[in-house]
Amino acid sequence: MYFCALMGANRKRLLKRGQQLELTIKDMAFGGVGIAELETEEGLFKVFVQNTIPGQKVRARVVKSKRRHAECKLDEVLEAAPDERDVPFQSIPGAPYARLPIELQREFKQKTTFELFKRIGGIGDIESYFDTYIESPQDWHYRNKMEYSFSVIRYDLEAKEERDDFGLGFKHRGTWWAVENLDADSGLFDEELESKLKDLRVWCDASGLPAWHPPKREGFYRFFVVRKSRRTNQLLFNLVTTSDDLHLFDRDDFVAKCVELWGDRIAGILHSINDDKGERVQSSAGSSTLIHGRETISESINGLNFEVSMGSFFQTNPASAERLYNKAIDYAGDLNQGDGVIMDLFCGTGTITQLLARGIDREVIGVDIVESAIEDARVNAQMNGISNVKFHAADVGKFLNEFPEYQGKISTIVLDPPRGGIAPKTLRKVIAIDAPRMVYISCNPATQARDTETLIENGYRLVKWSLVDQFPHTSHVECVALFEK
């Protein structure tokens, strides 16, 4: 057998980087990583392929090879898994499990997260602490924000090759340069917006200004970003371009085309300049101009109202976020009991802070290092008539040094850190606050599993935890856990 011979010839490196393989996916690990196996004289050699489903036959390319396993990038699904079903939406790279029934997605997410906590968190009986799996109220059309990319390199899905063309849609999986045109509803965002996006692409192409050329770092059209209000069904647009040949761009005609396509659903249109070379929407030194309507849309979470700008952080699936927040507040206990201060760490624009403070007499404080987020939080709390909150722009790790008046007075901490989790040094300072109760929300179970071990080592015990599906048809799942001294 070829792989057996290869093992004998090169014990340390069974596969070469860039080598293409045809594999059958047998199992799945956390994060949507499919597992295939190759038989060798030394036993089974595991191959991991991101965004694959057990039962699929795939073509994949080796990106990393080690003695006992290899990591591959998915090139193509050759045969669908037996469990996959047809769906009435255009397939997109960001929804690799759209054809898998939601019940099986739940099964895989729960199983692989349990395994993760056992392996990283060291909790062998993690199932005994499990509370519930919270499903998204909507499996389809649940997102309230979408980012579309322009490129002169279009990936042709039928021909399975890159072509020189004017593209607007999503980056082809595994590339940062090629775009797959979005010609129909993806099923994740807004049916009317996405079904007409091709008409906007035709207008931009006809304007004579070029789409962005990622390898050459040149061009005009770069991104089209859309926010949607669940509350009002209105849309907020941000067209991101470079300043090259800006004088040739007809803003009024662009606005007119958008209004022709989406009418009075449009709350506002922004035009942002981004001359940075990196592939990011926000520019380090760019500008943004309102060219139609207003700069914000109105949104609500659990009865609280928010004015959301294009750059504001806001939960991408607000209906599911409501369920997550309800579970976190449930874990925080009876907030009318006791007299200690409740702290919301990494509070962002203060959604959880306000929900904790609503209807109780105790003081609730929100802490975040991003000053603009804290400013938004204060405005939101005032708009919602919530007065028993205070927001502080501070480094979480240095908070007690800057505000020593809270030393020994914090009874409950609710923390919702960014995807990278809490830095070990910062976590130690959070532990030093010595709050009897801690509710930990995480959008990355891997970092929460790691931090769980640290919390247990420092005198906390895991009481219970739940999983929350914020992003159906992807590998992402969130956790909310209760820890007590």
C-alpha cells in the first residue's frame, strides 16, 4: 500500500504539504473538524479536515503533517453524507452544515464540546454538570449583519476554477483573494436583500470602476456591509471603497440604485474610504460619510431598546442572544437578595448590565476597556431609564487598582470575554476579586474549558453549564457556566 511504503521511507513525515488526498470522513472533533483515517503498518493515521461531516467523501489538501496526524484544507466535497438534505438556498462557505438536519448539528456540537471539556478542562464527568442545550429560535434567516466582499478574482462554482471577473459575495473557502458571487438567498440573512444583491453587483460593474484586486492591493470597490433591524426590518448599508478615482464615483446614482432595489427599508447608507492594504472592512485611517438617511437602526433585546450604528458591537443573532442572557441571569440567582455589587465584565455596550439591573435596587457596574463602547452603554442605559448602573472604561485586570472602593464588595461577576478568552494574568486578577459567584459566558468553549481548570484550581467549583446555539449551520456553539466558591 502506498501509505505503508511512505511510512517506511519517511517515519517523521508521512504526507507532504500541498499533497492532495481523497478521504472519507469517519468522525468529527470540536470546531467542525472532520476526522478521516489512513491505514498504515504502524496503525491508523488520522487526518483532520475542517468543515466536513461524517459520511462525506472529500478531496482535501495537506497543510500540516506530523508523525501521528495531518491537517488538511477542504478543496471539494465529492460525495455528500447520507444524512445531508437539499435546502432551498444558495450554498455559501460560511454555512458548511446547512444541509445537515439541525438535530444532527445539535448532536455533534454537544458531543464534541463534552469531549473538549474532558480533554482541556480535565472534567471527566462533565455530563453530570450539564444543564440544557438552548436552540436558536430560528434556524434560518437569523443573522442581523452580513459582510460581502468585492474581488476581480471570482471563483466559478460550476467550473470549479478562478476567473477574472467582477465578483461580489463571500470569500471562497480557503482563500483570501477569490470571491463566490452571491446570486440568491443564502438562508442566513435577509431573503430580499440577498436575492437582489446581484443587481447591485451589475450596477457597480457597469460604473466602470474596478473591484478590489487582493493580491495587487488595488482597485475601488472593497466591501458592502449590511445591518438589519429585527425590530423595524430596516437596513443600514456601508459601501467600503478606496479613494482611487473617487471623483468618478457617482454617490447619488449609487443611492438611487439602492433605493430602487430596497425602497423604504433603507434606514441609511454610509460610504467609507479604506486605503489600507489588509483585508479588513475597518480602516486604521479611513473616513466614513453618511450619504443617505441616518447612521443608526433601532433594535431591542428583552425589552431594552438600542440605537445601533454600523460599527457598534451587537449580537448577530438577537433572538438567540435573548435566550442566552435569560440563562445567564437565571444563573446569577435572585438578584433582589443580598447587598453586594454585581459586576458585568467585558460589558461592551452594556446589554447584560442593564438586564441585570432592571427591576432591582442593588448597584450594577459594567466594565470594558473600549471607551466608545462604554459611552454607548451610558447612552443606552439613559434611554432605557435604568439608573442603578455605572459604567467604567478600564482594563479588567487593573480595575480594583483604579477603583479600590469596590474591593470586597462584589458578590457576583458576570463575564463575557472576547473569542480569545481571558488572558491568564487577567483571569488571576478576576479571581482575586473574590466574588462568591461567577457566571461565565463564552463564545469559545475551548478557552472556557481551559479557564475552568484554572478556576477550579483556585477555589471555585463548577455548578452547572449550558450550551447555546447562536449560529446554526456552522460549527460555533456558546457556553454559559455557573461557578461558586
